[in-house]
Amino acid sequence: MGSRISMVAILGPYPEILRKNEDADPGLPITISFRSRDAGTGFRLMDADGEMGHAVPLRGVDTALVMYMLRKFNTVVNQVIRSRTSMTKPILAFALLSLGAVCPARATAPQEVPVRRIPFVLVTDRFFRELPNWRGLAQGALAMASEDLVKDAGLRFDLAGESTWEVPDSARTMAEALRSANTAFPNHPGILAVLLGPREENDIPGAELGYAVLGRPAFLVVAANGSGHEEKRDLAMLMRHELGHVFGIPHLGGRTIMNPVPDARAWEFGDLGLEVLHATRGMTFASDNPFAGCDLGTLRDVYALLDERGEMTPFLWIELGRSFELAGQIDAGEAAYESGLRRDRTSVPARFGIARCAESRQDTTKVLVLAHALSRMELTSTQLSDLGSLWIRLHDFAAAESTLVHAVSRDPLPEAWFNLGLTRMRLKDAHGATVAFQQYLALDPKGGRRDEAKRYLAETTPH
């Protein structure tokens, strides 16, 4: 156990991490539990803009008495243990901080962050391989891009191999190109650094400098139009920026590597960027669960701080909500989806996520409201299929049929055809159900619901 230490001040407007334990009166002495994971660094004061200030020597300390100034504080808090005795004079915090400096705290030995080794495969296209010394350029840029991450986040990237890949001519967007890359490397357990060399013109729609995919085993770096990214440091800065996105860091303001404006970038991830890395360093790169293996609670708190500063994206909230949902933390998942929806009122994935969580809580009224809202939005064929499934679970089979007919008219999805068959059975449309199940079997003869479809066909086909 760590030692008790003197009171320190925490300043600044921060997200509501205290939750239900939060007292309405600012200026409280409270005892909190610290994570001592970041060995070699101390707890830091923050100013009102959330910027790190002077370090306070709390190395290896588990608990500390803290002056809570403005009802909101930084994300290193693990949980509130005790909150008593309101003091409303903010000046007392600085007096107590000075007292802490006079009477140094006893602390346990620092705990080292275990190093996690992540395999990294360099994937290049023919344009990149036309660059002089392309292999040395790629390997040197990777080494430079991952600089300091062992010390700062306990992450080491090991070059696990090289491969080649070309952007398919059929790819109309970068997302389609990336899906092709993932298909080409389906079982890779780490990160793919796909380096695309300069060309006379950028023939990859949607890509200019770089593209990253959260939590999946790939991120792309594009050296488009011969724009100078064949220089090692330029390429390393771009790789480092996209690497941050892979681990869930959004674009950040100020002089950090995560600034969206290349000319404004510095080399460091920034304190909040490193907080995200600490929370996501255990990422397992599971395609169906972007934040699998991550510290979801800490990540939520860091994201809340970034959200308050206007630096969060709806996408990250939605992905976090999905991970909470898959972990069985339905309330936390719904709250994350709601945060994403507040950022983007047109978000279809956020509404679907909230509907699933409400369904888990058996809140049928809320699910109905969301289903009607989704039915008025522009949906993809897959989203129409999902909405049709939702209508089936709500026992509105007329709405389910019209939605699923719309889905299969745009894209013959096997799952949509199967659910259309189920819907028509409920509507006593035997002929329509037969057609739907036949379509499902024709499209996916080895599908997981093949036996069900055959059984239903036997029930609906006239003898």
C-alpha cells in the first residue's frame, strides 16, 4: 500500500468524473485513489485550459488527500473514497500545497509499466518501392515514429515482416481500399503500416496524407503527389500521427503531433494524448470490438475532458459505446452513444447503439421512438436490414416488411432476405416467405441459418 501524503491542489474545469459522489460545493478536501502506473512521473497541476503545469512528487503513491477546487478534476482519479468538510476559500489549496512541499510525502517505490510488444508489418506498394533506399526509409521512419513510446506508454513496436499490396482499381474511396488491405491480411495480430508512394496524381479518393483505422490491424500512410513525404522525418511524423489515431487519440489542438494541420504539429502526443495511450495500450485489435483490452473507464473520463474542450469526435464516442456494450456495461455504453449523438444529431450508428441498450433494459418505449426516428433517416442497405430486424423484435411486422423490401431492392443481403421470410410468415404470406427463403439460400447456401431456412421452406411450400 502507498503512503498518505499531504494535500495538493487540482485546478481547472473538468468533466464530471466524480459522478454521484460529487459535492455541489467546490473546495473540498477529499481522498482519492491514484494510479501509479506512470512510474517516474508525478501528479501534475492543471490550469483552466487543461494544460499540464508543475509536477507534484506523488511517485508510487496509491492514495492522496487532494484539494478539489472547481467541482471537476483530472482523469488520473480512479475512484472517490471520502468527501468531507467543505472549505470554500480557494487560497487554502495553495497553502496546503506549500505545506506538502515543506513536509515531503513518503512514497512507495515506483512501479514500472510493463512493456507491451506489438508486431508491425510494413506493407508497401510499387510506387513506394520505387523510392531510393525505400526499405531503409520505411524502417527508419517507423523507428523514429515510435520514439519515446516505450518510456511514455510502455509500447514497443517490433518489425515482424514486410509485404506488398496495391490499391485495387475498383476502390472508389479510401475506406474501400482499406477493406481490401484488411482482407489481404486477415489474421495479423498487430498493426499494418501501409506505405503508398508518391504518384503523378493522387488516384486514391479520400486520401491526401494519411488514413487510420481505430483498433484494427491497419493504418495507411499516403505519400501523395510527390509532396515531400519521401523524407524520413516527414514520413515519420505522418506515421506517428496516424499511429495515435489507431490507439484512439482524436485530433488535438496546440503544438502536438495530433494537430490536424501538419505545419502546426510538434513531435509529442501531449499529456491528454498520452492519457489515451495509457488507457488503450492493451488494445487487442479485435475487428468487432475496437477497444477490446482497453481501460474503458479511464478512456471514458479522458474523452469526457476532450469533449469539454471541443476535441472529441462522435465516432470515438460511438466506438467506445460499442465496447462498453460488448463488455455488458449497458448503462455506460448508452451514455457513450448519447455523447456521440450530442456531437452529431444525424448519427445513425449512435441511434442504433442507444436502441440496443434500451432494448437490453427492456425500455420498449424508447426503442420505438428510436426506430421511428431511424425510419425517417437516410440509411444504407445494411442499416435498413438492421432496422428491419429491430421492427421484427418490436413485433411491427408491417414496418419490418416494408423496410426489408427496401433493403433487398438496394442490395441483396442474405440476412435481409432471411428476415423478410420470417416477417412474411408472421403476416401469413406463404408465397412471399417462400420466395424470400429461396433467395437467402441462393445467395448464401452455406449460411449459418441454412437449416432454419430449409425448415421454414418446408412449412411454407404447398404440398
